[in-house]
Amino acid sequence: MMENSSTPPASEGAATPAPGSGTKRRLIYAAGILAVLALVLDQFTKRIVETSMSEGQVIDVFPPLLRWYYIKNSGAAFSMGEGYTWIFSIIQAAVLIYVAVFLVRKIRVWPWSLALGGLMGGVAGNLTDRLFRPPSFGQGHVVDFIALPNFAIFNIADMFIVCSMIGICLLLFTGRELDGSKPADKKEPGHDAGAEPRELQ
């Protein structure tokens, strides 16, 4: 006697989604969204500074801890490398492309998603200044305005870059790779020093 079943048999050729594929997409989307948010916030705050302050102006916010100090930086951090803006433009473009094309698609855990997303957004923020601000394309000066005592003057993009690099360093220091695994987790089964031999069936 044949049993009736309301569930149709699964076809042998039916495609089965890869395990974790949905999570991978969410992590990639999250990295992209964070990058866009960082870029927008960075450019928005720079626009406010440009329209409400004159270059060189200082405004006390929480003295003596925090001040707005509007300057334009043609170099890297601490104004190093002034006169070589085009080199920083190339380096930042290369970093952004490498992270976006080669690294983001490999992430499988949230810490790496947030770290790489923040890094992309920060780099994109300063790269936008270098590409589209005066004096010329690729040699634009970066707008900096956040001043702390005995420290460099920086911007929102710099904050994202620094925080992301700290996170990346911690992930690398703890041995966490882009997929969340550690090198020790990838040892081939049966090759552990303390593993007991399996019985032959």
C-alpha cells in the first residue's frame, strides 16, 4: 500500500544554498553601509566647518580638552609629507580598492565587517578631499578641525581610520582571520599530536 504524502519529493538537482551565505551577505552589506555612513558624516561635518568658520579660526568647545581648529592639511598625519599630496592620493585609492575588492568578500564575522567598513569609510572620506578639493584634482587639501591638547588636529575620517586600525590590530593579535577562525583551527583532522588513532572499519 502506497503512503500519501503532501510534501513533494525534492528534486535531485535542486540547488542548496551554501551554509552561512545569508550571513556573509549581511556582513558585506553592513561593511558597505558603515563605509557610506562614515563617508557621509565626514563630508557633512567638513562642509559645516567650511561654511561656518574661516581657515585658522579656533572655537572652544570643552576647554581645554576640545576645540574646533579649522586647518587644511596637504600632508599626512601631523602634517607630515606636505608637498607630496598626490602620493597619499594614490596610496589611499590603492588601500580602498584592495579592501573593497579583495578583503570584504572574505569576511565571515562581525568584528571584521565593522573594522573593514570603518576603514573604507575613513579612507574614502580623506580621499574625497584629495580628489575634489582645491587646489587641484588628486592634490586637494584635507579639512581638519578636531583639536585635542598635545595632539594632532584631525577629522571624522581620521577617527574611523584609527579606530578601525586598532580593531584590525586586535583581531590580528588574537589570531582571528577574516572568516573568524584561528590558524590552529585549520589543522587537518588526524594530524593533531595528541589525537588517538581511529579504528579501521
